Amino acid sequence: MKNILSIIILLAFCFAGGYPLHAEMVTGSGCSVSNVGYLAELAKEYERRSGTKLFVKGGGSLIGIDDLRTGKVDFAASCRGRIKDDPESIKFVPVAWDALVFMVHKANPVENISQEQIKEIYRGEIMNWNQLQGENGMITVFMSKSHKGLSGVEFSLRELALQGKEPAVTNNTVLLASTGIVEQMVEKTKGGFAASGFSSARRRDVKMLKINGVEPTKGNIIAMKYPFKRPLYILLPENPKKETKKFVDYILSAEGQKFISSLGAISLLDIK
């Protein structure tokens, strides 16, 4: 009876973090942009090639960093680089490229926005679509926001588009837990507007706005015509286990990079 109870307790502990129990499994969490954009499919491809079981989930860069810090996962994904509050023991490995994009509902007639208009939206100065030659109606600004620090998209928004300034929270701002949820809300909300990453937004049923007339396409990002380019990272603990290291080695290999590019995301090899 005591042995059975011990097994039940062990199983409960293993499943507490939401991860399947498997002796050879490599687990990861973090950046929703990375997970949707390339990581989930890359993990399946590596599993097919190597036989190593992988389990990855999104949740946001901060969730990934916290999961890695507390030992819940073997690696994490992030769409921002290291900041001062991140543990020094975590290694940030660039594995792909991305760009900050701005999304609206598919039915929204607005096609283009200027960099100055982006700033005005996030300062609360533009709050109606008719100020952007759109239909009369409130702009609902969706933002991912964490109480623990800066999310990947939030960090990129400040640094790349708002010149280091924090976006205003107004009556038309809706704060959400992750970029994945933000993207889903823009899909459903006719007046919705949000920042996200190119890698995942291109796979959603949304419209990505042109910036100063330049469309956010893979070709334009590679050619440096579209602004707001940014790297995507895999994060490792100080002493990653052997199977985790092999997975990251595969990601950085020519085969792994070609697979990332084949998905429509931007590999390190695409921008030399």
C-alpha cells in the first residue's frame, strides 16, 4: 500500500507542471511567437529524425524563463534578448529572425500605418479608426502584459517602435496574458489592433499592416526594407542535459535552419 501511494504521489508531481511523463523527453516552454511560428513543428521534425520525444508549449517569454529558472523545463523560447533581471546562468542562443508587426482584423479596410501613427496609438492620441482613414469605430488595443517583467513583444514594442517609452493604458486598452491570446483576440475583434511577431501573425487569420507603405513579408524583412527586425532565442540552463544540447545543435545546423526557413519563418541563414 505504501509503495502504491508513493507511485501516485510521484505521478502527481510529474504532471503538476502540465508536462507528460517520459524518461527521454525534452521539454520546453515560452515565447508564443516562436512556438506557433516554427518551434512546435521543428520539435516534431526533430522527434521524427532522432526518436527523442519533445514536448513544447507557449505561454510567453516570461513563462519560459521562469519555467527554466525553476527547473520545470529543459529549455525555453524567447523573442527578446537578455535584460538585467534575467538569471545570469541562463544562456540566450539566437536561432532565427523575426520582425515586430501590427495586426488588425481581416475585415478592417485600413492597409497602411506610419511609424508616427503607431506612437500616437500607443500614447492614446489616436483612438478611432476614422483617424487612420478607416471606418468610424473605437480602436481596441490588445497588449500582452505580465506582472513579472517585460514580455518579448512588449519589450520589442518599446525598444523598436516607441523609442524606449512605455505604451499608455487607456480606456480602449485590453491587457492579456500572452501574445498567443492577443493574436486570437484580433482574429475575433473587428476593431482590434495589436503588435505581435511576424513568425506567428502570418499564420493567423489577421491582416498585417504595411509600415510606411512597406508590407511585412519574409522577403522585405530579409532585404531590410521592413523595419523592426528582431532575433528569436532558445534559452538553456547552465548545464543542459545531453538530449537538450543535441536538439539545439540540430536547430543551429544547416538542416535545422533550412527546415525553419521552409516553414515560412526566417532562419539565420536567410539573413547573412
